[in-house]
Amino acid sequence: MAKSPNPEGKTGVRIVVAGDRGTGKSSLIVTAAADTFPTNVPRLLPPTRLPEDFYPDRVPITIIDTSSNPEDRGKLAEELKRADAVVLTYACDQPETLNRLSTFWLPELRQVKVPVIVVGCKLDLRDDQQQVSLEQVMSPIMQQFREIETCIECSAYKHIQIPEVFYYAQKAVLHPTGPLFDQESQTLKPRCVRALKRIFILCDHDRDGALSDAELNDFQVKCFNAPLQPSEIVGVKRVVQDKLVEGVNERGLTLTGFLFLHALFIEKGRLETTWTVLRKFGYNNDIKLSDDLIPYSSFKRAPDQSAELTNEAIEFLRGVYELFDNDLDNNLRPIEIEDVFSTAPENPWNDVPYKDAAEKTALGGLSLDAFLSEWALMTLLDPACSLENLIYIGYPGDTSSAICVTKRRRLDRKKQQSERNIYQCFVFGPANAGKSTLMNSFLGRPYSDSYSPTADERYAVNVVELPGGIKKYLVMREIPEDGVAKLLSNKESLAACDIAVFVHDSSDESSWKRATELLVDVAGHGEDNGYELPCLIVAAKDDLDSFPMAIQDSTRVSQDMGIEAPIPISSKLSDFNNIFRRIVNAAEHPHLSIPETEAGRSRKQYYRLINRSLMFVSVGAAVAIVGLAAYRVYAARKTASS
């Protein structure tokens, strides 16, 4: 099989050789480069370069010799920081140097986070009476230090396994074991399995769950630029079938067999085979798609623009939902959601902010609306992640057409109309005002009397149906009271917000006062930075008696700031007063319900005064110019007549 030239785009591999004094570091390097054992070795060698044609991968190697003297510790640390891999030496005839690997060197190297090749030098000097194998000696050390890629013994004097030392070191960089294989369980790692499953599906053109002989041959040509002979295909399938009956069926090589083959390659040390396959399909060393496969430029945006899925992407996701909703009950169960993302590195919805952000069915799954809502949230918050996962799960179209960027919010305000499909609402309010209860109600969760303060920001997303059957996605972002100052410390923090809601406990006057303070702070921040936004006040816990003067205070504030009166709701009584539809309606008309602070009002009056003065000045100047011109005409005529 032909190998992929220059894997991972590497232009060179830098290998640092470290170890105790007298363990054979310099002799190892000279013998590898010159193919001759040196009679006189300098104390420290200059950097040594092995040309690109030294090994099959055709990537040049630079070998750095190091000193283990205490006074050179700083220089060693600097070299280790620049290393792609470390060759760590001990002397086979000096047991104390072997002991120092686990007591000193390996703990030191753990901070470097690069693959380590442990090399026993001076094999020719080892006492022949020592019958302990290398595996017996190194197995407990490798269990403790997982960064050890491999171990090898060599002799520079007798030219035993010298080229192999740096071959394994280069291989550990270009074709690392760690991302692919769990040495302890002797199994492929989950991310590797997921990537290989995606590759299998992409190569299974007729979608029959098996790679036919023709499909296997196409796969071979794509990855290795060489076809398989019919006898080779028969041989491959026989190897699989002998070990794993379900690895082959009447249609060809199954996914189980495909995974088994790669596990077999890795067990036999042929990691370059699996890495070549992964890289041909665009994977990097983290077994994620390379950045150059994601068209990031397609969703570059201003702070007040947002990203949304296109109709083509939404239709694709509808098809995915129907495909994985096996029992067609409009309920994608957790195990079925895992299946959707089984060809992605991991399920992106297992972690915040996506975990528990959408409404669950009675069976704990996601309806189609909730499934699309999760995608809408992910696209809004992280379009790159959304696009990546679309590719992982098999989006067939042009990836640059999957996501679109909306118009700027300030243009929507000028137009007095927003046509977005996703609206983001920031939810502010003091502690125990009812913010979390409002969010839970939005997700159809039952009311609870118990109170637990929200420590971190939280998202909730759902579909809001408008008159005429129009559906919009509403994303609600709860801002804890003690997180408001941090949020507003960023000048552009409100740019991504379509509407803000201020929740207060309608029975608690102090809650009302704090909510109005937050409203003034947020409105002032928007005025100062050019990101004014519609705001609504929500009077929660309407089932309780209002505090005295509640009506008068709320009327005064809403009239002074030019916004709608507080909207009363009771989550306990399930009386929401159409709050979510009213939020979307206000977001659709971004020129209305914008609060005006006293400072903002004064600023506007000042600018009006300045503009009026400038207008008077400009009119006065124009009159003066016209008068001057008329005088000149008059003077010229008078001179001519005389």
C-alpha cells in the first residue's frame, strides 16, 4: 500500500534525545546519521538532520542532543518545549539509569506532553545472565506513564536497531497511537470508531450496510492510489471472516469487519494505514475534520448579526429526524439522538449550553420541533460547531449554503421590521424573581415551589407559533443577577440580543426596585454603545398579592421610559398571558418598546439643540453669501453706468 506523503502537512519532525550522562545519547545520534560508530564523540553534538528520504514518510528529522548536567537544565527545558517527540535513553549495563526513568525523567517529561520513545542503549554490554525481557521490564513503567509510545533496545557499537529508534520516534509524531487505540483495553478509541464509521458510510454508496468488492476497491484507490486485485479482496475478507463471522456477509465487508481490520492494523504496528485513511477523509491528529474543510468565511458577521440554518439545511435535518425516529412517534429517544451523532467525534448536546436546553417529550426524547430548536441554538451560538456536525452526520449539499447570516439589527430597527427566524431574548431580574421558573415553563416543565438560585448562565430554546401557522425559534438566555456587571463590561454584549425581559416578583417591592435598576443599567448600556433594544417587564407570581403602590410605580416607570406596562404572569397557575408570543412580537418590531433613560433623553435633547444651532448657522451663512453676491452685482452695475 502506498503511504500518504507528508502526513498532517508536517514539514519536519524535531526529536530531542534526553537521558542520564553516559547512557549513549551522542553515539546513538552519530551512528544513526553516519551509519558508523564514532571512536571519539564530543560531549554535546550540534543539531543533526536526517534527510527526507531517510524514511518512507519523506519528512526530514532534526535530532537535538542534550546535556544532563544540572547547570544545563534550563537549556534542556527550552529544547523539550520545542520537541515533537523525545527519545529517552538508559544504558542496558547500568540498572540505575533504568530506575531513574520512573523516578526522575518521566515525571519531568510529563509536563512536555509529547510522545516518548524509551531506548535501552549499549545492548552489547548487558550481562547475558539477565534473562528478563524488555516487555517484563517496561510493562509496569508503561502502565504508569501513558505518554510512552514504544520501547526498544539497541547497540550503536554493533549497529543493532539504530535506524528503528528514530523511525519509531518519527512515526509517533506522524502516526500517533494515542488518538486511535487504548493500550489497556486493546480496543479502538471511541472517537476513532466514530470517524471510521463515518468513512464506512461515505464509501457504502448503495447504503446496504456492507462494502461490496467494487466499493472496497474504490476505497483502496481513494486512500492508497492503487487498486486491489480480486485475490487480495478475497484474502482480506477471509482474514476478517476467520476471526469474526459477522465481519462479512453476502453483500461484502460489514462495519464490524471494517473496524476489526483497522484494529488489526494497529495491533500489528501498521498505524500509518489507519492514519492514511483518516487523513484522506480530512481528519487531523485530534480525529476531527481539519479546519480547511470548514468554510468559516461563509458566516463571518458583525456583532449585531447572527447565523441561522438555511431552508436546505433544515430540510436535511427533517430527513435525518425521520430516518432515526425508528418507531415514527415524533419522539427521538436519547439512544436515537446518540445514533444521529455516532459519526461525529462526540454528541455536542451532552454538555452545556445545549444539554437540557430544549423541551423533552413525556418519554424523555425530542420532538421534531425540539430537535430543530437544538440545531437553531447551536447555529446561533457556534455556527462553526453546527456546520461541523452537519458535515459529520452526512450533509450532502454545498456546506457554504447550509448557514446564512442575518441582516444587522440596527438595519432592522431602521426598517422597523425584523425577518429573522431565531430571536434571542436576555432574561434579567433579581434573585428569586422567577426567571428560572419562566424558563422552565417555556420548556413545558412542571411548576415547583422549591427555589434553587441560578449560579451560571442558562439557555432555553423552543418554537413559538404565531398567527397564520408561522413558527419562530426563541432562545432565552438567563443572566444571573451577579453576572450582569460582567456582561455589561463588554461594549458589544447587547449586540446579539433581540429583546430583553426584566422579571420581578410582583409581591415584593424590593424585587421590583432591583428589576427597574437593571432595566436602567441595560437600557443605558444600549444607548451608550449603539445597541438599543426592545424591553419588556414581566410581573411574575401574579397569584400572590401585589405590594402596595405596585400599579402606580409600574405605570410611572413604563410611562417615563416609554415601554409597555408590566405583563402579569403566574407559572403556578399556568397563566402566562401569551408572554412568549409577545416576546417574539416585540422582537419582530425592533423600533418599538425601546426604553429611554433620563441620560439618553438629555443626550437626545442636546443633539437636537446642536443640530438646530448648526441649521441656523448654515442658513445664516447662506443668507450672508447670497447678500454678498447681490452687493457685488449691484456694485458692478453702478461702476459700469458711471
